[in-house]
Amino acid sequence: MSKPLSVQDVIRQSATDVGLDELSRRGCRKVKVLDKQTVFRLIDEAVNRVVEERLAAATAQEREQIRAEARSEFQRLVKERQEQLEERVQREVSAATEEARAHADQQVQEYQERLAQLESQVGQEVEEGRVPGASAIDPELLGSMIREAVAQAAPTSTGPSADLAALQQSIEALSRKVSAGGPGGSSSSSSIEPPSEEALQAFFSRSSSSEQVESNISNVEVKNAKANGVNKNLAKLRSLKQGSE
Amino acid sequence: MNASNDDLDNGFVPGEGAVADGSVNVNENVNENGSVETDCGAQSATATGVATKTELGRGLDVGTANLVSSAQDAEGNVHIKIQRNAFLDIDADDYTKNMLTRLNVQYVVINGRMVVVGDPAFELANIFNRETRRPMRDGMISPDESDALPIEKMLLETLLGPPTKEGEVCYYSVPAEPIDADLNVIYHQGVFGGLLKSLGYNGKPLVEGHAVVFSELAEDDFTGIGISGGGGMFNICVSYKSIPALSFSTTRGGDWIDRNVANVLGISASRATAIKEKGVDITRPKNREEEAVEIYYRNLISYTLTNIKSRFESSSSMPNFPDPISIVCAGGTSLIGGFIEVFQDEFKKINFPIPVKEIRHAEDPLYSVSKGCLVASLSEV
């Protein structure tokens, strides 16, 4: 089938630009204007009329031929669009993958550098005896654990994000092992325990002392009210307690 | 009874020390119905700088919607402090900061953002048709709010102040295990215990429904059913001579009503809360908005009663009550007009397994849990 006809292009190509002065010289005082929509509508009507007349006059064989041509053209167009779409998606996916891989590689490198730095820092502090309970930590053991963690996080075939997650998990595992005093510590426990009272107290104490919070709360009064007394309840509760003792 | 903001005025500061200059104490009396009457013209000793001493022991209601502290003075008066458990972040500049301080609005700057806390947050949210941020959800510390812990700490500091003596006992309310949600109260309980300890208190948890029993059922020898209808939950405790026989909670409360009313009316949940709190009587709804509130209240009450009944029937630890018992309803969600009537109405529809002599409102519904915690604290001194 031939290339689809662009009516707009045909009109543009067939038309001639004539200036208003030129028209005036030619003695044209009024110009009849036909807008684009009207042109399209007239063309549609003309085409429809011709097609209807042709179809009415066509034989069954001719109709079947037209149907077959239309189907074939439709399938060609669908295939063409699909191929274009697939190409575009593939291009975008490969670009995104490349970008993610580069980012992940960079992060893996940063983590490795950080680990190396930590290893050296901890070793130094242990040597200088600045770490509380340092005698319980063997620098060599710590070093081997760090190397093990990095090895566990080596790039795999499952993709950059998996590598990164593996590295993070290894670092967390390492952190747990260090706090437990070695590989045989409590790191095997997977259940999530509620925070201890001491931990929570430490958290709140730290947040109040180290952070300078800007606030006017101490200058603003809180809503107050008085309520019925509780002495009767208290006396009753105490007498119940004494009775039960 | 409705406790409006006007009922809860400024002035009294539990604990030793003088009230900040310029504050005016409100002379309040509690009438027979438990409502607070105020006399704004009266200047009290606290306003003139005379210290008011409180007895050792504090009560703290850790509610999804409100935080309420209570303390008792030497004369036996119970002093309440209340903060709405909500906050809202707004654009910060010096003009706004000065203006907020002048308007007595609490703010705090967290991570470079200005956060308005307490009741003003709720009022501002309504003005700007925004939702307040809530440190707690479904009766527990919210996992979705990264700023929940620092905000809660600040709110508690304003409510409790420093302890009169290091290690002063402060009972705080915790929800009972919910029966309709997979929620764990251990973390929530631990967080508030740690928070109180960091403020110098010896925090002890008390199940919310049990606190209602302590504050409202003394004349029944602490025997009966205490119900606390809060923002995030309904807490129920069946007690026999002060010993809890059955405690549980359901995760539907005032917030559930607000969310549903907001959904059907196409408004914000904060706006729905404001409609609910403006003085609706659910036995006589006057318009479409109030009808929506009534429908969801009735459903919530029915849901709660059905759950109580089924738990009673399935529990093997239920005591045999020799006499009919009382049911007492407390909590902010019970403050709406007609709550007890609708509760009684829905109660008649189910065949309750225990003889009940009365269903009544708490004397101070909004303060009941805090007062119960206070009773528990004072009883240890």
C-alpha cells in the first residue's frame, strides 16, 4: 500500500503565498477564506462518497481484496510500532542499568575504603588502649572479619543493587559480631527484641544533652484544670490492699 | 458533658516553683456532673508567685489524641495539665516565631523545620485545611513519624516538669493487647518508660481500662467494667476488687470516626474532629455532617460491645460477680453529647452475659485515666 497522504502537506505544497499589496494591485478587495477544518471536512465527505459509490459497485472479490489489503497494512503498522517501542525500551533500560552499575561500583568502593579506614583506626586505638574493653578484641580477628565481610559482598551476577545490599548486610553482620565479641556471639539471633530500658534512657539523655533545640515551649503556659479529688479512691484502695495482705 | 478549651485554662503548674510572670491562675470548681467551672477573674496564689507543693506521685495518660498529667496538692486538689498530642510544621521566620510566642503558641525547631505543637497545631491545621501530624497512631507510638520521639519528650516535659524528688513514681497508661490488630505494646511501653526515666521519674505502666477502674469505681470496691474511649483505641478492663480479670483493646476510636466521617463528607480528618468536638448530640443529629458522626459513633459503640461480649463468653478467667456490676465510660471519645444514651441503646440490643446495674459516664471523662494513674502512684507512697 502507498504511503498515507498528508492533506495538510499537500495543501501547503500546492498553495501560493500572495501578499495583500499584490492582491490589492490585482483589484481584489475581498478574499474568500476557507479554514483548514472545513477543507478537511470537505475532503472527508468527498472521499467517503467516492468510497461508498465504489464499494456499492464493487464485486464480492474486489471487496475481499480491499479487506485483505487493509488487514495486511494494519498488521504492518502494528509490527512497525512494536519494533520502535521495543528498541526505545531497550535503549532506556541499558542506559539506566549502566548508570546504576556505575553508582553501585562507586558505593562499593566507598564502603571498602571506609572499612579499611575503620580497620586501621580500631587497630590503632586498640594498640593505644583507648577502647574500653579493648583487651577482648583481637585486631587480627577484627581484620579477618572485615575482609570476610568485604569478600561476602563481592559483586555477583544478580546485579548492582544486590551487591550493595549484600555489602550492607555484611557490614551489619560485622557490626553485630564485633559488639558480641567474636563470630560465636549472639549474631545468630534473628528475632527483634524491644529496646532495653537502659538503651532508651541513654537515647533520651543523649538527645537532650547534645542537641540544642530552639523552642519557646518553656515560655508558654500549658492548659490547666482542676479535677475532683482522689482521696476517697486512695483510701479505699489502701484499705483493700491492707485487707488482702 | 463537653470539656471545651475554655474549660482548660492557663495558670497552675504542678510541682514546686512559681508560675512564670504574667500568668493568671484560673479558679475552677468541678460541679456535680464533673464539668469544670472557671472564674477567669480570680487571681490565685500561684499567679502571685507562691509555690504550690504537690504530693509525691504523678499520673500520666498517654493518649493518641491527648496527653494528660495529674498531680495532687497538699489540700487534696487534683491538678490537671493537658496537651493535644499533635504537631504541625510550618514555614519558619523570625516574624512568625515572635508572633507565635506572643500568641502563647508553642513551637519548636526540629531539623531546621518549625513545628507547632499541642492544641495550636490542631487549630492551625483546621484554618489551613491541613492534617496535623500525630506522634501516636492506634494507641501507640507511630512508626510513620520520624519526629515522634523528640516531640513526645518535649510534650511530657511541659506536662510533668521535673520530679519533686528523683525517682518519683509516675504511673502512665498503656493500651491492653488489641484483639483486632497485630500490634505489640512492648515497644510503646518501653519507649515511654525510658522517656519518663530520662526526665527523672520512675515510670510504671498501667493498663488504660484499669486506670478507669481506679478513678471511677471506688464505691463499687473497684469491681466492674472500665472503658476508656480514646482517639486510637477503646480499652476495656473487667476488674474484681481492683484486680483486673480481663483486659483488652480494640483499634477503633475517635480517629476511626474522624477518618470515616472525613471520607464520606470529603473533608480533612482534622475538620471532622472539629465538627465532632463543636457540641454534637448524637441522639439528635441536626444536619448531614452530624448524621455521619452519629452513624459512625453508633457503629463504634456496637462494635465495642460485641467484642466485649464475645471476649466474656470465650474467656475462662471471668470471675462470677455476686452482684450486678457498673460499666463506666471515660475518655475523650465519650465526651460527645448522647454517648451514654446511644451506649445504653446498643447495650439493649445484645444479650450481655453479665448482669449490669448501670452504665454511666466517668466524673471527669477526659481526666479519668490520668487520675487512675495518679491513684496508683499515690497508693505506693
